[in-house]
Amino acid sequence: RLLDGRDLGELRYNLAGLALREGRNADAVADMEQARNLVTPAAPLLIDLTRAYRETGRLAEASATLAEAAERSRVDLANTASAYRPMASQRYDAALGEQRALLELALQPRRPGAARGPQRQAGEVVAPA
């Protein structure tokens, strides 16, 4: 049996997740955009697409998609069983908050002399040079 639209959309989303984990953000964007066109996008897909847009420098699209993800999360929560709604709500709130904060950082103008490259986390061990 050939894949129908929904199955193909789920496959594209899974491929996009793999690409995102491997740092192939442009591939992730392409696969998630295709998945978005094949299935009704749930909040997790839109949150991941926000991340991929942000990481490829497509900040305006990231911002618009984040707003869409916030709206979609409300719809998804309304369709979630009441026993699971608090857990799903916390998950969506955390993911949306993370993407919102990272997008705000990406939109800030760079100051001369500001640190560049990966930032060290508190307690992270750095190998001696």
C-alpha cells in the first residue's frame, strides 16, 4: 500500500525530527513544511518548525510560527482528555516559553565585543587548552 497524505505527513515530520537532532536545520525546515501541508499541524510540529526557522535565521517566519503554535496548543489542549490536560499544558507552556526566549535573544542586536559562539553552562567542565 502506498502512503496516503496523513502517513506521508507523519513520515516527513519524523524525518524532520531526525534532521533537527543532527543539526541539518535546512532539511528539517523542508520536511516540516511538507508535513505541515499534508496534515493538520499539531502544536509540537509548529514548535519544532519555530526552532528550525530560528536556527536557519528565518526569524520573521519563526515569530509567526510561534504565534500559530501558541494558538494551536490551545486547540490541542481542548481536545486532550481532562486527566492529561495539566501535563500537556505544562509541556506546551515550557516549549513555547523556551522558543519565545530563544527567539527574543536571536532578535536582539549584537553588541560590539559581545561573546560569540557556544556559551558555557554553569558547572560545565572545559578541557584545558
